[in-house]
Amino acid sequence: MTSVPGPSDLHRALKDDLRFPLAWGTSPVRDFRAWRRAARAKVEELLVVPREDGTPYAPEFTGRSEADGFTRELVTVSLTRYARVRGALLTPRGTGPFPAVLLLHDHGSRFDIGKEKAVRPWYDDTRLASALEWAGRCFGGRFVGDELARRGHVVLCLDALGWGDRGPLAYEQQQALASNLFHLGSSLAGLLAREDQRAAAFLAGLDRVDARRVAAVGFSMGGYRAWQVAALSDDIAAAASVCWMTGLKEMMVPGNNALRGQSAFHMLHPGLARHLDLPDVASIAAPRPMLFFHGGRDALFPADGVRAAYDRLRAVWRSCHAEERLRLRVWPGAGHVFDTAMQDEVYAWLDSVL
């Protein structure tokens, strides 16, 4: 009697079918620049959400305040024609133009704060306690944006849809939001990617910024966003991603967060896995400087997935004769955190590449 295949059999068969035919080295395109154009075009197509190149940013600057070595202000911009987005903009004291960092906040199933996860909220005492708790949990008590500004970088950190001033989004509502966007011919992950592209271009275009020295930095979902925007935007000269890189097949295992829906929809581009693996998308940024850190005890990213992704990334940068521009490190005792030791190494790395 023939057994009827169940969901797990289908899942296994679909995984086995994935060959990533557009990956560098597998693709029939042998010129790297031509491959980058083709791979980026495929990712752009599968974002679903159209570009917003013609929408004016129309920035409004408010809430100016002086801090230790830098100036703080709030900026509200139109990243798409659908909504105005508020963020924190930090500028070092001194004579610019300065290097800059597009600082991309994490997910963390914590929605009352967004930009406040990375920048101390001088403008809102009601969010300060939540922000301080988050900084203590994930960042060794520091606000990464403030540290970067003290060290001479212009910093821009904006709320993603559902966080801070654009939320709060309840955790269980993410699936409904993603579903509604799919029904409307859009995509939650695609919208996030488009907004990050636009944020990078806005930051690079500020008079106070040296457009040749703009980096993207992020932790967790922000780490995903950092390498993704580096792949999709020529405004990003370098990127540092902490705690978000893996091979897709190695991530799609029982118990992994990616199989649960909800938060996964912020990083899910339907159909993309039929063409490119996650490190293949990040490799579109080659041969620009890139840094990837992971915690050896990070339960969200199994070690074999991190190892597979690192091997893939290393092979691409090596093929471009640019292996020295790729920094890969696993921190054996660390979990899913961006602690002060990691931060200090990222800050030193940014100084060296920018």
C-alpha cells in the first residue's frame, strides 16, 4: 500500500529541490560585474514593491538637543509616497563632511521602541525605561548610535513599520499585516527593503555627510537589513551585520524561528530561494568591505548554517581578490547579543574601512 506524503515530506522535497542557480559560480554569467547586475535585478524584481525614486524626501528637522560630543535631532522624511517616517539623526561636533552610519534596528518582538533601541530617546521620557532595558539586554548597556556619533559618525536610525512611532505592532499581528500586504500585491519584507534603500540615499545626500563613506550597521533583523541594503544600494560603502547570516537550508529546520511565520515575514521575499541563497544575496555587495559576527551560543542560527554561509561568502570575496575586505568571526561565548566587545571591534573596523 502506497503511503500518502505528509507536510514534512513536502517540506523536505522542496528543500532538496533548491539549487540556487543564480549564485555566483553556479550562474552561467562569468563576469562578476555582470553577475552582480543580474542578481540584483532578480532580487529587485522579487521585492514586489516598486522603487520610490521620484518621491521627495521633504525632511523636517525638530527636537534639536546637544549631547556629549554630538548634536541630536529628530528628522521626519518620506521614504515612500505612503507614509512619513520619523528617525533620530546624530551629528558629531566639528567640521564635516563626516563618515556616516545607517543604523538599522532589530526586531526582538519588542515594538514600543524602534529607533530607541539604538539611540537614547532624549525626546521621550516615556520610552526611556524601555530603551534602557533593551540596551542592557542586547548591547551591554550602551546605545550604539550614541557611541558611533561620539566616535565621529553621522548616525541615522529610523523606525521600521510597526515599531516606535509607527507602532506598536502586536507580535501576533505581524502575520495579518504580511498577509494583507500580499493580498494587495505588496510585501512586508519588500517594503522594509525599499525603505532602507531610500534611507541610505537620503543619508548619503546630506551636506554634512561624505557620500563616499556611508556604512550600514545592524544587529539581529537589523543585521539582515544591513547586508541586504549593501547588496541593493550603491550608496552603502561598507556594512557590519551582527547575528543574522546563515544558509537557508540549514536555517529551515524544526524549531527554528523562521518556520513560525510572524517575524519571518519581515525577511521573506517569496520565490527568491528558487534563485539565490541568503549569502548569495549578501554577495551582491562584493567586493565592498563587509563584516559578519555571530555568537557561538546563538540558538536562532545553528552553527552549521553560519559555517555554510561564511564559506560561501569567503569564496565570493576570494574570487574577487578581496578576501581582506571580508571580516568573519564567531564569538564562542556569546549568544544573540551585540555586546561591548563586539561593538568595539566593529567601531575599529569601521574606522579602518571608512
